[in-house]
Amino acid sequence: MTEKIAVLGAGSWGSMLANILATNGHDVRLWSYKTAQVDELNTDHTNSKYLKDFTFSDSLVAYSDMRAALADVDDVLFVVPAQVTRSVAKKVNPLLAQLGIKPNLIHASKGIEEKTYQRMSEVLADEIDPANRHSISVISGPSQAEDVARGDITLVTAASENIQDAEHIQSLFMNPTFRVYTNDDVIGVEIGAALKNIIALGAGALVGLGYGDNAKASLITRGLAEISRLGTSFGANPLTFIGLSGVGDLIVTATSSDSRNWRAGNQLGHGKSLQAVVDNMGMVIEGVATTRAAYELAKQRGVEMPITSAIYHVLYDNADIKESIAQLMQREGRSELA
């Protein structure tokens, strides 16, 4: 069945998800606050800043007017940076009330909000009144937009506390190259999606410093242990972290040069300052803000996260990367399963 879907956020992943939905036959409205980007998408069917040499479906329509994009929609997909999700949701809430609609809310943003430490589903629940929404779900997994653009096989997870809502999201996105599984562990899916960006920063830094595959594999494995420890402290299912939104997303983000978090870490490893990296990237590096949130959250909950802590001190206290690695290696011996 064809549905009307508003996609909020026209970065690489937002525009690619919108294109998947459009090619699946849905009526898709892609919103961006950048009028030049909207004009390019509607006229040339390209989004050159984010996805060079890719042509979008001509059925995909872009909007700079949020109210027009939301009119009569069945679903609203948020794909904006985690730290601005709240401000966008604040704008959406009164518009939904004015339009008299109660859509399904979905998000594909990967981060934890600073200061509140809230996951994105919690932010949406805070800012969008129950009277203006039917459900809240998340879609996540190992999904570089550049690979999807090339037609690569991609598998992701749709999660909602109500499995029927997750199955609805599954039905919207499924096609021969984009496969969607369902999960009811929203906590685990969101924490895995957010914290893998921290480990990707570290993995990129290792490569920048000249370390090899052994070091990268070790970082990814122990990083996953940290992610699982924090997630399960909130009640997440441990099995989620060995699934697509856990280890799957961690592998691709911590090994791919298409990952902006990996690229940012790689530049740090080559000796650039954080500010220089941010200025050079030109796009949001989700892992930077999430590192602070996870570091503070771990301290608050008494969860041991030595890798996250080391990356935090590199980012925010100008700690030397090589010295931080040495300190991690010199920690007291312990059981792998502890």
C-alpha cells in the first residue's frame, strides 16, 4: 500500500532513505531548510554536497516548507543530527496539531543528546504530544549511504516497543537490495547506533597513527564490550549488540573510509586538532558529542568504559593519543568476560 511519508533531513542518509521509499512507490516529501539544496533536488535530482554522481528518483519531491511537507502524511521520518532532533521536533509538534494528523514517527539519527543523555526516541516522546503521534520507531544498522547508492546489499533493523509498528516500518523499506529485520529492543538498537560512532573515532585514529589490523580488531571487540555494558545497564537485550544495529553497524562504521566518524578519527591520528577536523569535515561528526554524553553517562551509572574515557580525554582535554593508548595497554589484567 502506498503511503505519504515526510522525511526530515536531506543529508546523505536522509536523502538516501527518502529515495528508497520513493523507489518503493511511496509518496515521499523530503524536507530541508536549505532552499538551494531543495532546488537542486527538484531540478537536477541530485544532492551533490552529500552524494556525488547519484541521481535520485524523479518521483521524490523536496520541500523547504515544513508544513507543506507534513500535510496529510502517514509517517514522519527524522534523519537530522542527534543534537538538533529536539529543535526540529519542537517545530513539528504544533504543525501536526494544526494539520490534525497523527502519523507514525520514525527516526534514523544515531546519537545521544548532550546534557539530557536521552536517546532519540525519548527526545521525540518529550517534544511531540501523544495526541499528535501514533507510534515511535527507529531504523538502524550497517548502512553507509554511499554503498546503498551503489546498489550494495544492505540489511538493517526496525525497532519499536510494539512489534507491529516495527513490522510496518519493515514493509515500507523492504526491497530486493534493502532488507529490514524487526526488533522490540529500542534501547539496545539506539545505544548501539549511537556509541559505535565513538569506537569509529578511535579506529580511524589507530589507522592514522599507523597501527594495523590486530589493533583495529582489538579496539572494535573491546569497544563492543563497552557498548554492551552501558546498554544492558539500561535494560537492553544483550543479543541486540551482536545483531545488525550492534556489531554490524560497528564494523562498517569503524572500518569504512566513507564513515565521517572514521575519517575524523583518522585526521586526529595524523595530528590535527579537533577544531581543525570539524572545520575540514563540513558535516556533523555525531561521535564527538556522543563521546561526551556517553562518558558522563557511564560515570553517572558506574559503568566502566575505558576506551570511551580515553577518547573523551583526547577530544576534550587535549590528551596525547599515543599516551592514551599506552595507558589502555598498561591497565591491570582482567578476565575478558568480566
